[in-house]
Amino acid sequence: MIMPNWKYHITFSLVLFVLEIKALETFDIFFSLSQLFILLLFVSFLSVLPDVDTSSSRIRNLLAVFSVSLTVSIFLLIGMERLEYYGFVGIVYLFVRFFPTRHRGITHTLYFGALLCSILSLILWWFGFFKLNETLLVFLILFSSHLSHLVLDKQFK
Ligand SMILES: [Zn+2]
């Protein structure tokens, strides 16, 4: 089966992201630069995350490196600089890199996307990156990125 590759997924989700931000601006809803940067990271991450279950080691490796960068960025942003926390980073890498999964399984479902994006939105609110009244918007932006992956894969479950 032909599957869009990760560059295609990231590009598509970033175009969608820019359109969403522009659309929100017409309603006088603006995010700060650092908020946009965080959203950009998560949107890119979520657009390729479903293929974590792919057999190709390249995307697995890319995702593993990306997950580590994301985790380290979050740790630095919230001021978790003690060395112990970086053991967790190693676990994140090994988990993403080697966790055995069936391709196009659970990560390609709307249920997974909705659950993951809810958790991520709440984490971002909890750590003070967004206000509570922005959490729904953040969820929708993140979820649309995951959804864009499913649309490109023409895979709904
Ligand atoms: Zn996929």
C-alpha cells in the first residue's frame, strides 16, 4: 500500500496550522510567539506520531529523536534541570524506538488522537503555557493535526 511519508504529513499539518492561526486572527484571537512555537512543535509531532507503528526503522528513529527533543524542550521550559529527569528522556527514546506495534493500529484511530490531544492540552494548561479558556482551542489545533494524518492516510477507524 502506498503511504504518504513523514515529510508529506508534516508539510500538510503545518499548512493547516498556518491557516488555523490566520483564521483565529480574523476573530481577534492571537497567541504569543512562545505559544506559537510550542504549538508548532506539537503539531509537527502529532502529524507524524501515528506512524510510530510503522515497520520502517527510519521514521521510528526520527520519531524517537523528535520525542526526545520535545521532552527535553518541555523539561527546560518548566525548569526541570536536575539530572535524574534525563533518565526519563532515555526511557522515552527506547519506548518510541522499540515498542512493538501493529502498523496502522491504535495510533491511527480518532479515539487515540482525541485522548492524546486532550491529555496534551491539559498538560500545556497545567504548566501554564495556555489559559484555561484557550485549552479547547489548543485541543482543536492539536487534534486537527492528528486528524490530518488520518485524512492523508485515508484511514478512519
Ligand atoms: Zn499513517
